[in-house]
Amino acid sequence: MKYSVINIFLLFLFCYACNNRHDNKKAALLEQADTVTVVSPYFDIICDSAQTLSPREAIPVLLRLSERPAIEESEFKKKEMCLIKAYDIANTKQKKAVLYRMVVFYYEELYLYVPGLENYALAEGYRRCRELESGYSLSEKEWEDITVRKAEYLRWMEQYETVINLHNELLAFYTKRDDALKMISQMRAIAVLFNLMGDMAKSWEMNRKAYEVSEKKGVQDKQLGILSGMAMDAYALGHYEESLRLLKKLSFLLGKDNQENVNFKIAENYVGMDKYNIARNYFRKVLDQGNRIGRSTVYISIADTYVREERIDSAELYFRKAISDFKVSKEKQSGVFGSKLNLPYCSFPMCIRYARLLEKNGKTEAGLGVLDLMRPMAYSELARYNLKNAIEALKVYASFYRSSGEFAKAFEALDRRDSLTHYFTEQEKEKNFGTITRRYKNKEFIDSIDWKEKQIEYSKRTLVLSMFLIVLLVGIVTMLWWMYTRKRQQLSLIYNKQQEIDNLKKGLQQSDQTVDPEESLFKKTDEVMSSRYLYRDPELSLEFLSRLMNVNRTYLSACINNRSGKNFNQWLNGYRIRYVIERLDEDTDIQALYREAGFSSLASFYRSFKQYTSMSPKQYVEWEKDHK
């Protein structure tokens, strides 16, 4: 006994020392993981050393390694491998923490920093989000975080409809919690998605709802962004008056600072409403307020208002101001575009309108001069980035040259136009095909994950259903066995009772040999009447009783008359009266009792009761009370 206690104590000390050694090793590895770089060979050494520890101790080290900064694709792959190793050795509870880290890694690190692996990162991150959702119970905070992450993944995968559904779920969640800031953020996110989908009406409506919430909840710091978004949506929809109202409210909230952009947008709305004088006033305010937008751009906008009014002289004045402001050094021009490039691509629409106005007024040469300023841009490689305006400019350019008789230049312009048109068409096809293909592949990937989850869910349901059917089958078999054993017990009891009855009959037969048959029949009839309460049946007749006793009706009637001194009805009512007397007291309900005893009418009951007792029921109760 003494040695056993010592051995147990030594074993305890050994285990404690081992655990302490592992804790020290884990602490050392964590300290090294905080300083090591991913490119260092020590990174791999620490990763391998961590795997010699228990999973509970190794996983924190591997997660710490996955948080080290990285730049190259190979470095991110090493960090990813640490996460995969941690996931492989983790138990169910630990896997949840590892999956959280994976969700962050695939988006914030791998997707943002590694070109060429965007699709892989999005797919893996989304798959890990779904794995967390389907495999683990999440708190409200965890569900919120995962849903936000999943929405980010799906947005970059261009699954806008699904992302809107997720943001609506988050919006309902924040509405239930009455979190105004996050409600507004979700509404703004939904508005941006509708904007990306080209549905400006729904974008404006969602921004409007966000503004109503900001007004109701007093969230003033969010109103600037909301008003700006609403104004842009209204302008895109052609609702210029609504856009103006919102921009003026935005201008009031901004105060004196940062008015330049707002005034420029107000001017654009007045241009859309054909109120050019008011538009020019706001454009001039922009010129007085600073140079954030660019004076040349404002000059072009003012010149465009005069072109729309067909006021050539004023248009030419501001057009020249724009040209002088656009001029850059000859070195940059000749080094990139050629010496004739004096205007940017944003001036294309205005120049086309201006050239056509000049042509309309017989100033074809002046119109060609304007178009010559666009020629370097139209023939530049950068025209691919503004194809629609370049194609329209070349079309007008060719028209002017045909009018002036310079057919070679006209053909050259048309050839360039056709080349750009073909390029534009092919680019649009490729863009649309690429977008559709990419979205289809992403949708196919999401559907495959959904299908796998459905298969897992189906397998779980099948397993549960199978278990239920097995339990049900076992229960049915058990019930049938119980019913069988119960039946056997009942048959055994019936057999025993029958034996007792047979023995009793034999005894009665033997006793009947010494007893008068009529006396024996009367006793048996009395016993049957008393034990079975046959007299309580109002329909009981001599015919029925004779069949029950298996004797002749006349013989039974004579037996009753001889042994009781009464006829059958008097004898039967005697049983009933005795039944009533046993239960009669002051509180007895006579109406219920006489029917219970077997009398079919009250008159018959009173008559029989008086014959039997020489008193009425009430008198009998009083008499009984006096003699107690």
C-alpha cells in the first residue's frame, strides 16, 4: 500500500513536469511567432515545431503565424498552409475559431494583396463562410460578422441579387435592435448595389428611406452622404428639380466650405432644365470658389450652355478660355499625343455640338478648326477609353470634310471610325461575355456549395428518419409482444375461471341431488338477480329471465309464486324497493333514484313502495329517522 501511494505521487509529478514543459515550449513558440518573418526559414521551423505539441497548444501558434505580414504569393501560400494544418488537427470547437481566421485571411489578405488569385480567394472565403454557417451554432454577433463577410465575397463575385437579400437580412436584424447607424449603412449599401445594377429608381428610394431614418433617429453626420447619393440618383433619373432641392439642402448643411462641387452639380441640373442663365451663375460661383474641379472644365461647361442657346460669340469666348487653360508644355504634348492635343476627352460632346453649330451658321472652316483640336485624341490609342465620343467625333469630322470637298480626309476619318466601331463592338461583346461567364461561373460555384450542403442536410434527415423508423418498428414489435403476452395471460385466467365454474357446477349438481329442484332453481334465480342487478333493467321480463336460467317460463313463474308467495312483478319490484330503501335519506333525489332502481314510472314506484312498506317514501324517511 505504501509503495502504491508513492508510485501514484511520482506519476503525478511526472505528468505535471511534462505539462509544464509543453506550456513553456508553447510560450516560447508564440513569442518567436510574433517576431519571425514569413520569408525566414525559422517560420517553417516554428510551424513544424508547433505540430509536435498537442492540438490545443499547437493551434494558437499556427494562428499567430498566419497573422504575420506578407507580400509575395509564396508567402501567402505559407500562411494559408498554417491555417490548413490548424484546421486539420482541430476539434469541433477549435475548428470554429480557425474558420473565422480563414474567412478574414481569404478576403483581407489573400484577395487584396495577391493579384491572380482573386477568384480562388473569393471562392475559398465564401466556402468557409458557408461551412461556419451550416456546421456551427453562431451567436448574434458571430452571425452578423459572417453575414457581412459573405456579402463582401458575393459582391465581388457580382452576385448582386443575393447580396441585396443578405443586406436586407442585416437591415431587419439592425431594425429589431434599433441600431440607427447600422440601419443607415445597410440601406446605403443596398442603394449602391441597385446603382451598380443600373436601377436608379430603387437606389433613390433606398437612399430616401435611409434619410428618413437619419431624420427620425437624429443621426446628422450620415445625412451628407445620403443627400449626395439621392441627388446623384435624381439627376440620373432626370428629376432635376428634386436633385436641386437635395443639393441646396446639402449646401446648407456644408456651410461655406466645400461648396464648389455642390454648385457645379446644381449648375448641371439647371442645364438639364434648359435654364442656362442660372446654370452659368452657378458655374461662375465655382470659378470664384477655388480650383478643385478645374477652371478649364468649368469654362467648357459655360461654353456648352452658350452652344445650346446657339450664341456663337459667347461660346467662342469661353471656348478660347478653356483652350488656353488646357494648354500644356510642348514637350509633354509631343512626347505623348502630338503637338495638337489641347483638349481632354470630357470636352468631346461640347466640341461636337459647337462644330455643328458653326457648320449650321456657315462657318465650316471654324468648325473644322474645332474638330482639328479633337483629331489627336480621336486618332490616339487612348481613344479606346472613350470610344463613344471618339466615334461620334470622327463621324462629324468626316461629314465636315465631305462638305468641304476633302474626300480623302473624310474617308480616313470614316475608316478610323469603322475601326474604332469594330473595336468597340468586340470590346462590348467580350466585356458582356466575360461578365456573363464570370457571373455564371460564380453562380455555378455557389450552387455547387448549396447542393453539397443540401446533400449533407438530406443525409442527416435520412439518418434521422431511419432512426425514427427503427425506433417505431421496435416500438410496434414491443407492443405486439406485450399484446400477445397479455392475451395469453387473459386466456389463462379465463381457463382457470372456467375450471372453477365447472367445479362449481359439479358441486351444485351433486348438491342438487339432495335438494328440492324447485328450491334450487329459486336460489339460483335469486343469486343471479342480486349479483347481476338484473332488476335495475326496466325492460326485464319473465321470458328473458327464463331463457337466462335455461328453464321453462311457466315453470319459473310457478317456482317464484310458490317460493316467494308473490307473482313475478311483485317479486321483481321487491328487489327494486330494497335497492331504494338502502339509498333513501332526506337529501335523496327520488326522481333519479326510482329510475336507477329500474322503475319505469313514478306512479308504479309509489304504488310498489306503499305495498312493500305501507308508507310513502317521505314518511318512511321520517320513520327511519325517529327509530335510529
